[in-house]
Amino acid sequence: MPQSNYRRNRVLVTGGAGFLGSHLIDRLLDRGSEVLCVDNLFTGDKSNIDHLAGNPRFEFMRHDVCLPLFVEVDAIYNLACPASPIHYQHDPVQTTKTSVHGAINMLGLAKRLRVPIFQASTSEVYGDPSVHPQPESYWGNVNPIGIRSCYDEGKRCAETLFFDYHRQHGLDVKVARIFNTYGPRMNAADGRVVSNFIVQALQGEDITIYGDGSQTRSFCYVDDLVDGFLRFMDAGDDVHGPINIGNPNEFTIRQLAEKVIEKVGGSSKLIEKPLPQDDPMQRKPDISKARELLNWQPTVELDEGLDRTIAYFRKVVAG
Ligand code: NAD
Ligand code: UDP
Ligand code: UDP
């Protein structure tokens, strides 16, 4: 079925009061779009979008994506979902519902409106990967019944729904697999490694390394990531993904801790805590597809991104 000739000017961002969503909204408004931000404020915070109050092209709606939503928009970015392990494990049933029911409702909306829809999927669909780095063709190594499964399997099921709506209803879907991302407006209390280490260092507390710190992650600065989202949505209606979006520069968690201490200074020591169950041992995106199909690659090195993020958290910690 042909897509409507969408203007892509009024854009829905679900999860828009969160870390990534709020940066995406800033960029969309800069480009002249109107933005409808839908968020139930479960993990997001109004402070992330406070600076947009009074902007006539910005609108906030408090709403849970598990419930149907009837609005008129030209494009949809579906980001609503708790993203950090402590938040998504807080109410795991709700996490799966948000991924699955949220996807169904937003896909139903996209189907009625005949508009493109972007899904914030995740590197977690690869689980604890046995292929390294991870290309999109890798099917993953996911425990279906562990403490991370509500998130991993919820996101995997959402991907299934996106591709079935594409095949069955001809929807223009854009599925991005996002790798670990950091930057200003990360939630200081959501336990993610970059925010934890920076806040601990700024407060002179011990830096908590889970396990021996030899596990790896590849950290993408938020501005680079959002640039990838926009390029994906702007790509032709024959580009559906999944496409990995992340920075392929890989670091051990111990290296990250040492870097943060070196930058922040102070007297923090590294201490080891138990490694959480099913914690992936290595993670690094193969971004050949993003390079080829979106002409995208990250530009901000970890050193520079950490400096910007530390500057942000200095203000947060100072109150
Ligand atoms: P975040 O927690 O800061 O933002 C998620 C937002 O979704 C929050 O504002 C929250 O209130 C909202 N939300 C949660 N459940 C909702 C519901 N049922 N209805 C409406 N709103 C709801 O997390 P983030 O880091 O900005 O992540 C955004 C998206 O990107 C998530 O889908 C996440 O899974 C995905 N992602 C993020 C990363 C990362 O490194 N940050 C990596 C992979 C994937
Ligand atoms: N939906 C929505 N907004 C819309 C259209 C649909 O929230 O503008 C919801 C609708 O409530 C349904 C879901 O999206 O539960 C899936 O819609 P679809 O049309 O695919 O399925 P159906 O309604 O036929 O079950
Ligand atoms: N981690 C850590 N100390 C912390 C927080 C996290 O060593 O204070 C580790 C965690 O065990 C994982 C990595 O850092 O191996 C990344 O954790 P995060 O929760 O940021 O992201 P994810 O595990 O979802 O990739």
C-alpha cells in the first residue's frame, strides 16, 4: 500500500521527557518541526523539557503508551521505555507491557495515519553476545527467563511487531539498535555506569566496579546518536533496518573508571562489587550498515564526550 506524501512536520516523540527523547526534541525543534511529546514520567523528568515551556511548536501530553493514543502527526519516534537495569527491573511486567503494548499502539497509530515510525531498539537484543563485534545479522544470545529478559525480550518482540506491520501493512518502519549512550541529562540516579562513575567521583565516593571490570562497552555521545536517528528517519522509505547506532570504540569498565577519576580528580578509589546476573561481557557495534545506508558515523570521542558530561554533572551535583 503506498505511503501518504507526509510532510514530517508535526512529530510525535514518545518517551520525550527522558534522556534521549529530550535531546531528540531539541534537534527536531531546531529543524523547524512541531513536536508532540508523550510521556508518563515514569523515569523521565519534566526538568528535561522545562526549557521548552512557552515554545509554541512544543506540546507535552502525559500519557502511558500502553493505552491507545489518537492524535494527528506526520512521523513517530517511539522511545518510551525504562532503559536502565535498575529502572526496567523495578517493575519487570510493566517493562514488557511498555515495549509490547506500546509498540502495538504506536504501530496502530502509524497504520491509521500512514506515517513512518522509528523504534528505539537496543543492543540488548544481542544479549550476552558470542559474536564480536555485533552485526545486525547476528540473532543474539538472550536468556528468556532472567532478570534482564523483561527488557531484552520486550524489545525483541517489539522488533517482531515492527517488521510484521511492515510486511503485513506496508508500514515504513525504522528500527535502530542503540548501543550504550551517555551525555548531559542522563538520570543521575538510574545506575548506569557513566553517570554512576562521574557522580561518585564528583562526590569523592568510591567508584563501584561490578565484577572485575574486564567487561566491555562502547559508548556513544548523545549528539552523535540523535544525528543517526534523524538520518534514519530522513532515509528513503526502502530503509527499514535494523541498523546499529553506536560508537564502535570499545573500553573495559575498568578503563572507563580510570578515565573518569583522571578527569574529575579527587580521592575516589576503585572497589569491586558483585557482577549482576546475565551482565553481558562484551559489546561493540558493527556500524557498516549505518555508514553505508545513512552515511553516519560518530564524531565525538569518549574523552571529549566525558568532559561535556562531567561539566553537566558538576552543575547537577552542586544543586
Ligand atoms: P529514559 O528512561 O531517560 O527515557 C525513557 C522515557 O520513557 C522516560 O521519559 C519515561 O518516563 C518514558 N516512559 C517509560 N515508560 C513509559 C510508558 N509506558 N508510557 C509513556 N512513557 C514512558 O531512557 P533513555 O536512555 O532516554 O532511553 C530512551 C529509549 O532508548 C528507550 O526505549 C531505551 O530502551 C532506548 N535505549 C537507550 C539506550 C541508552 O544507552 N540510553 C540504549 C539502548 C536503547
Ligand atoms: N491505535 C491507537 N491509535 C490509533 C489507531 C490505533 O492507539 O490512531 C491502537 C488501537 O487501539 C489498537 C492498536 O493501536 O489497539 C493496534 O491497531 P491496529 O489497527 O493494528 O489493530 P486493531 O485495532 O485492528 O486491533
Ligand atoms: N557497571 C559498573 N558499575 C556501576 C554501574 C554499572 O561496573 O556502578 C557495569 C555493569 O555491570 C555493566 C556496565 O557497567 O557491565 C554497563 O552498565 P549499564 O547499566 O550502564 O549498561 P548496560 O549493562 O545496560 O549495558
